[in-house]
Amino acid sequence: MIAGVKLKDVYKNYGAGSALVRALRGISFFIPGGKMVVIAGPSGSGKTTLLTVVGGIERPDSGSVEVAGMEVSQLNERSLSSYRRTKVGFVFQSPSLVNEISVRENVGLPLVLNHVKRRDRSLRIHPLLERLGLAGRMEAFPSELSAGEQQRVAIARAIAHRPALLLADEPTANLDSANAQEVVSLLLDLHKEEKVCVLLATHDPRVIDMVPSRIFLRDGLIERTDGLSLDGSLPL
């Protein structure tokens, strides 16, 4: 399934009174299925909150979040858990790999959680790791990998179960320029090959310049867009 992502009047606050933080203040946009879009903006602009709301990790205070025709903001907890497990892949600033198991086992975790048979897991994991240049590292442990290799493993794990939507939150923040460029190039290639919709949150100009479609946030509001209109069509 190719996911389209539609937000309408999404608000999300944290705290109360003098400590109130208005993280999202009426965000609306539509991103067509299969598109890769950067969510850009300075720290505190609402990027991470936006991804957690789209990913079903948090609920918006009001407004609607729709992914691939599914009203995520209205799902009950059981359905929300299934949505996160089957429809979404997550890549974070830290790879968050399980140190006690191999690269192959780390990548296979989403497939195990989705009850995919061992043989079918191998048919997915091995070609994927070969595609990401990790064929010779399948039995290595995360501590034996470079930072760039660890992030590639995290990406492989995030797409192993063929999600409709991939959410990447500052995936290059801990990488040098060469590894950052490699990771973004990899995401660009994978979104085309896997036909997955990618939302990549970043304030890194190296990353922003590599992705032509961008939504810029500031103080919980959409400040402007590049290469994409708010209804998902290409700008004139």
C-alpha cells in the first residue's frame, strides 16, 4: 500500500499554565503516497511532535491525522499498536539497536513481531542488507559497526516489514558529512524502490538541500514550503 499523509487542523500542546508549550498550532497539509518530504525547522519548531503524531506514538489534542486512508487519530489503543507495528517504520537520531543480537537479528525484529516465518524473514533480510552494503556484516554485533553502518542497519530494520510510511527524526545528527550524505541518498533511493512515503525531520542544511520537497516549521506553524503545495500538488 502506498501511503498518503493528510493532516487537518492538528494541534498538540504540552504542559499547562505558564509552562504551556504549543508544539503544533493548526497544522494542515497533504503529502501524496510514495513521496519523500523534509520537515525542516529549528529546534523547538514542532518537527518531532509532528512525526510522533503521524506515527501514532502520541495523539493530537484536536484535528485529524490520516495515513493511507486510515484515520490514525481515531484508532483505539489496540488498533494503534497494530498500525505502528505494520504500517510505519521509524528511524531516530540514535540507531537504538539491540547490542546483544546480530545485525541480521536486529533487522528481523519487526518481522518477528509481525509473526513472519523464519524462511520468509531470510528472503527479506538478506537481499535488503546486501542492498545497503552490509552483506558482510550480517553476523556482526552493533558495537562492531561504525556510526554510519549502525544507522544503515536502523534503516534496514525500519523498512524490513515493508511499511507504507517511513518516519526519520534527525537521522544524520550524529554523523559526519560523508555518512550523512550516504544516509540521505540511501533514503532517497529506498523511497523510490520500496514505494514508501518518507517524512524526514531535520534542521541539518546538508540534508535539506538534498531533498527537493520541503515543509518548513517555526513555532508549531508552517512557515513555508518548497517543491510542494499544502494540498500535495506541485507548485506552479
